[in-house]
Amino acid sequence: MAALHAEPIRQRPSPLPPVPDHDFLTAEQWGILFAIADAVVPSLTALDGNRLLQHPLRREIFEAACSRLESQVGLEGGRDLAQQYLSESATAQRAFKDGFSRLVNSNVPQDVRNGLIFIARALNTRAGALLLTGHATPLDCLPIQTREDILMSWQSSRLPFLRTLHRSLTVIPKALWVRSSPSLGRVLSYPKTPVHDNPPGTYFPFKFLQLPPSDQKEPEAIEADVVIVGSGCGGAVAAKVLAEAGMRVLVVDKSYYWPPEHLPMSEEEGAQHLFAQGQLVQSDDSSIAIAAGSAWGGGGTVNWSASLQTQGFVRREWAQKFGMPYFTSSAYQADLDAVCERMGVSTAAIEHNKANRALLEGARKLGWAAKAVPQNTGGEAHNCGYCTLGCGSCGKKGPTETYLPDAANAGASFLEGFDVQKVTFTNDPETGDQITTGVEGVWMSRDGQGGVAGSDRTQRKVVIRASKVISAGGTLGTPTLLRQSGLTNTHIGRHLRLHPVSMVGAVWPEEVRPWEGSILTAVVNEFENLDGEGYGAKLECTTMLPGMFLPFFPWRGGLHFKEFAAKMKRMTGYISLARDRYGGRVYPDPVDGRSRIQYTPSKYDRKHILEGALRLAELLYVEGAQEIFTFHPALEPFVRPTSDPDANITVAGNDTPSVNDAPFQAWLAKFRSLGLPAGDTPFVSAHQMGTARMGTSEKNSAVDVKGRVWGTKGLYVCDASIFPSASGVNPMITTMAISRGVARQIVEASGLAVRPRL
């Protein structure tokens, strides 16, 4: 057994890839985009200033804002820090400009990039500016105040195009500024490394195959019995089972491994190194943003430790509606229990933070069903709110701490930085099935410093010959790979489920530092079956890292956004998560092959999400939140009325708030009447399922009950794309259990035996 290793270093930088050499925008077009960014996050000054570069405020307004920051937020730096924070613009930092450049040049599809170019070009002309803004002056020549007014008018425009444009052009600057701002962290007292965390944990010293550089045109050839494409939750479990049965297993991934001394990363680093497309994956119509892990260990590296088993009503649906009795069998339960046992899943050591305590206590006061969420933390307390940027303590027992080391100890090999482009086949002359022969792709080395930012990296074409291939690249990656490999089953890429969510936030009287403590340790499941058929909403906490929380809420002007962001140390955030009944599809981009998403949250699912959001507001009200805010751009936050003895004003219900209190009921009624309209209200998702679903026939599914892709021999799927429908819970445990079942059947069909090793 390989030795474990620990290094007392914290926290090593993880340099970002260089800004692309080829720029798709002209200097004039960049000027337009930066002019928009500086209107979204402006430099706010008192009275005097260059109105093209700064937003001057009347002296009394500026001083009042400084006073609110000092008193309400409790700035340790006093008036000087308040003024510095208000005067900082979005584009003041080089990191912002580099981030915008990476986004435009590398992380967005070509048609989206072309759309940005079109808008930037139009706003740089008198005719285009007049049409879009009402001013016959290029946008970057208008004062910041005027640009702000234009953006606000787009938000309430009757034209859906302008409302969508408003959302896209305000979310991106907010996200990039929050990640790069030098003053916001000081205002929030937000440390980039968890203050409670220990030095890097004891970790497994992964060894990866290294390929020598070559001028030859012939690709590098590698032999294996099984190649597993993807190192996430499904692929890791399959690797352990197959390697322990004696097969020569090679696990490959296009991403790279980052040891714990690099973790948790900063938000800028994490977005690039740990998530797909810089953490800015969107559906084609921009109605939903998707966070998809793309790291060694897959989603298990960036998830929140929630370890919920597949619920009974979902198992019955899969067994009865989809005709697969495995899901109600003792064998499936054994698979669920085995993966939970290996990762030490338990509720015993949970220490709930403010957000999760409020969820549980509010549910108790309202008589709702709620419970603690089991954590895959080895039965130990793990109070890290940063784990979505990687776990530096190794307290989260995901694939890199459990199943991948197990596979290595059983003889499995690993190759990072390998982008598989297709599965290769030969035809079976008797059956017409395609017999799997391996995979082909391109390998990219690390740089000379061990990172991925240097220019001295080498690239090789690689062919891996294997009689069995397991696609474990995730719900977004698997259908794209299967399509690019020439498979034509109509179900490949369809039946996408995302668990769409809308957020509700609260501001509390006291400082809560919401990034401290475990992220998600409680769930309210009172409303998970709103239609009587297993579809509804769950209420949970969300990650409270600034760059992953603040940018999604409505933008109501530069000063408002800065004051809103500064309150975050007193905030907690929650999600209303729907088990979506109606989904979408994933398909390869026709230009560059990346996974594209067609998905709009349905009216049916949005009704459930709205109901959950309303219930979250009730819960937060009875718990005493001062303010409650939502994703809806037209709904002002609810601000709890306060008593004022000096003015002889008494507000009933402050000591014993009831959801029946009249002011709150009026606000709820307005929220319900506005609803959550698609296109105007943003949705987000961190769960992807179903694009290569399992079934009983190639007429209703992409893979059979053993995980084998229909019409092939030797090609299997082991990830969340195999789900017949949405799981309704965080999909990690379900993914791992199904993958264990598929891998067991591969072993049995090969005439081998499953031999788990300690």
C-alpha cells in the first residue's frame, strides 16, 4: 500500500492560464464592455470627478453611504476604508481585465462571443447606440450616471432581448469584481483561507503517467483492460471495483490534480481550475447558470459533502415506471450502504452554523419536516464553508481521499490532462454491434513549475487500446463524447435534469460570517411532494463564498450593489431546489465540440420553486431576519418594520413574529403574484443528471440495465447521466451506488470476482 503524505504548507498559489494571445475584440469593443462594467460597479465619489471614469454623488448622499457602511457593517478601517471601497471601480484591477479576457476569448461559445461582439460594435456607433440606448453617442462617451440609467431601463424594458442583455451584462462584471476586489474582502473581514482550518491534511501521493515529447506524427499508444474517462464520483468507484478484481485499469481525465496545499483555491483560481468553462456555463437561452465540476475527482472535489441516499419514492419510480427492479432490490441498497460506509457518511459530528440552525429552528417553529444532512466526512466534524473550492484539510472524503487511492493501491494507473475526443470501435460482422477498441485524444503536460500556466507545456496525441471503456465524464461530458464517437441513439443527450434553484437571502441583526462552518447540514423536506407524484421543492442552505452568492441577485444601481455586497457578513443564503419533471438536452457545439445545454425551467417546475421560496421567506421571518431578499428583479426586499419609542411608534410582532403579520403577508402576496418568470428571473443549478439514461430498450434509453451503451460491446456509462429521471437529492451517493452496481456486473460478466481490499 502506498504511503500517505502530508506537507506543512498553506496555501500555495495555483497560477491561472495565460490570457489568450489572440483577441477576438478590438480595442474599441473592449472599451464598450469596460464602460458597462464600470457602470455596474462604479467608482463613487463626492461631487467632483471625471464623469466618464467616476460617478459623482451629492456630498450628503456620499457621506450618508459612508456612515451606513461604518455603522451597519462595522468597518474596522473606518471612514478611510469606506471611501476606498466606494471609490473602487470594476476595471481598476488587472485581475478583472484578465478575467474578462479569459471569459470572452476562452470560456464562452463562439455564438455567445459573436453576440458580445455585435453588441459592443453596435454601442460604439451613433446609430446602434441610438437604437439600444436612446442616445446618439457611443456608450463609452456617456457619463457613468447615464450608462447606469440605460442599464436600469433595459431591466424593465418591454423587449425580452433587452432584459436578457441587462442580466448578462450585469452578472459578469459583478462576479469578476467580487472575485478580484482588494477592498471587498477587507470590508467583509473575509479571509481567502478558512481561519478555523488546519494545515493541509494527510493525502494520497498520486502518480500520473508522463509522456515524452515527440516530433513523430504517430500518437503515443497505451494498453489497458479498461479505460475510465473521468475521475469523478462514478469513475472513481468503478476504478476501485475493477482494479480490485484484477483488471488493468487506467483512469484518465482532462483536468488536473491539485494537492491540498493548493486548497481551497481563491475564487479566481477555483473558477478556472476546478469548474467547467470558468464557472460560467449557461443554457442557450441564458435562463439558467450551471456549476459543473471539472477537476481531478470531478464533482466530488467541489461539492458540499451532502450525502443523501436515493429516496424510496424515486427508487419505486425507477423500478416500476422504468422497469428496472434493481432499484428496489437489496443489491442496490447494499451498493448505497457500501459507498456511504467507505466515505464515513454520518450525521454524528455535525456542528450546524447560523444558516443551518435557522433552517432547522424555523422549520420546528412552523411544524415542518426537517432533518440533518449526512456528511461524507469520515464521522468527523468538518466546519469548512470553502469546500466548493477544494478541501485543504482532506476532511471531505470524496474520490481523491477514498476510491481513487483504493484503485491505485489495487494497481490502477492515472493520466491527467488527457482530453478524450472519441471512443474507437470495430464492427461485429455477426450482430452489427460496435465493438469497443479504446479511445483517442490529446494529452497536455503540466508546465515546468508543475502548474498549467506556463508556456513550456507539451502536447501529444494518444491512443489507448482497451476492450472496455467506461464513460464517466458527467452528465454534460458523456453525451458529447458518445455523439462525437459516432453513436446515433436518439436518447443520447436527451432527458437532461438539472434541479433548478432560486435563492432567498436574509440579513440578520448580528454578524454571522456565513462562510464559516459547514455549507449544507440541514434540509427541509416538507414540500418535496407538492404534486402527489414525487415532485416539489427542498429547502437547503447554499455556499456563502462572495463570488458564488452576491452576483446573482438583482442589480439596482452601483451604490445599491456596493452597499448590498458590504452586508454579506450579516447574511445567510438558501435555495429552493426543485426535482424537475421536465428537462432539456445536451449536445456538442458545432464549432468547437464543447457541451451545449438546451434547458428552460418549466412552468410546472417554477411553480414548485416559487412555493419553496415563499416558504423560505416565512421561515426566515419567524427566525427574526431583518431583511429578506429574492432573485426577482421587480420585488424589493422585505425590511422588517421596527419600533421607535422616541417617535411613539410600536410595531407588534417584533418579539414573537408570526407569518400572519400583515406587512409580511402583503409582501408575500406581491411575491406570489410576480412569480418566477423564465427569462426575467435567474435560475442556477449544481446538479446535472439524465443525458444517457438507463432503461429496458434502446427505444426508451441510451444504456441498458447493466450500464452498457445500446448497440455496442464493451462501452459503459458510470456517472449521473445514467439516472432515469431526477434524483430529487444531491446526486453523489446515487451516482456512486449505481456505478458500483455497473462495475460489479462488468466483473461478473468477465468471470472474475469482486474482491474488496482493506
